Amino acid sequence: MLIGGGGFIGRALTQQFLNSGNTLTTWCTASDVSNAPDNIHIVNDFLERSAHEQDALLKEVDVVFYLASNTTPSTGATDLAHEIEINLLPFSRYLTALIRQPDLRLIYLSSGGSIYDPANPLPATENAALCAQSCYATGKIAMETFLTNAYRHRPTDLMILRPSNIYGPGQPYKISFGFIRSALQCIREGREITLWGDGQAVRDYLFIDDFTTFCHLALSLEWPDTIYNIGSGKGSSLIDICDVVESVTGQSLVRAHSPETTPAVRHNILNVSRVHHDFSWQAQVTLAQGIAKTWEWLRSR
């Protein structure tokens, strides 16, 4: 079951699971999934159902992926009340239903790019100190805390994923979110891209297919630990990304610089040794390959 199955990551996971012969129940608005095949059951009123109806639906589910999030690090930077109302409150109601199911396993999508203390040595391990520099990050840390408490007596039924910046085909264009997607959009429209600050902010980028491959792998295995960083383990600056985009597309990307106006983690690279040790997983798609595949998809639209 995917909670938040209509977004970029949810759609990619849906395709991955369907290609592997899984049957899915996805919670999203009906408009988020068009022409759904017979083995996708769309539920858009789960929280309005009675506890008995919720339990009956969840009884048929082995694993739940909680992907739902209605804010981003930029849109959820400063409005705490909005973060609580739009993300934390629905999450708490879902969690109440999920923990009633004794045999259900839960995979929660947190954030590896926004919750680590910038003072940590890099690459950041799962045990590194956390520090919320936005309301979005505050919400993610709070939800992790609620989850680890709720599953404290059955920790092997919970997995918290802290992914880096996921990108790839299918990602919608949003202002101030998804730098690779934004850079390619600028190339397509022949306009400049704005780099916040000096362009030297470093991020860990992960191609969507590498992420969905791991999620499918995790379905059939035991979970030795609870929290896993999921990333490439490599850092690239905004300027690096622009250079690769130019190389892939064969076009120049005009760059403008703007002062940094919102709290941001300047450097973030994830240590992925734990997930490699426990699952023998590592990212396979290079940055240039991933950007090329994303550009090919964008041009075909």
C-alpha cells in the first residue's frame, strides 16, 4: 500500500511494483492516477472511514509505504502551523490506524537532505546529530520520533528511509524545488537559472530508478536496522550540476546569482555504508547518465 501514491516518487514506485507483478492499494486523489489497471486499488477516503473499515482494508496489506508530504524544504520553511496541519495531523491519524495491525510492516519516507546538523562531518551517517533548519525538517524529525516510539516493541517492522535529492523522468517542474529538473526546464525554455548564493552548495543526488530498485528489494528481505540513508554517497555543487546539464544537452545554461534568503543546509552528502552492508545495494546510475535519461524524457513530452 502506498500512502501518497500520486506524487513523483509514488508513481515511480507504482510502476516498479506493477512491473514485478505486485498488487497495490494506493491512497491518493482519484485524479492523481488516470486509467488505473485492475491491480491498483485507489482509496481516497481512508481517513474518513471507520476504524473497522480501515482495519479490514489494511488486513490485506503486507507493507505500507508512507510517502505523503504536502510541503517541500522551500515551501515549508517557516510556517509551522501549516506544516502541522497539512502533514503532521494526517500522519498521526494514519499512524493510529497502522499500529493497530500486528503484522504490518511500514516504510516511511523521511529526508536525508534537510534534517542533518550541518556541523556533522561528511558524509553524514544515520547516527549523526539532527538539526531542523526549516519547519519542513522539523516535521520530518517529529514524525520519525513518533514512529520510533510507536514501533519501539516491534522495531523490525519499521524502516525509515532518509533519501538524498531524488530526480528523474516523471518529476514535475516546481519553482524552487528539484534543481536538476529546474535546470533542464530552463534549457528547454531558453532562459537563465537562478543559483542561490555562490552556487557552491553541495547536495547528494539519487536517480529515481535506483531508489525504486531499493524499495522493491526491501519488500522481500528482513530489516536489520530501522534508519537508512539512501543516496549516491557523492556530492555535487549547483555549478557542477549546471556543467553536466550543459554537457548532456549540448546547450549553454545562463546562470544568475541571488543572495541566499532562506535557511539551507550548505553541504550535504550521505554515508550509505549501512544500506550497502545490510542489503548489498548501491546506486548504479551516474549523475551524467541520470540527467541524460531525464533530458530524454523531458524532450519526448
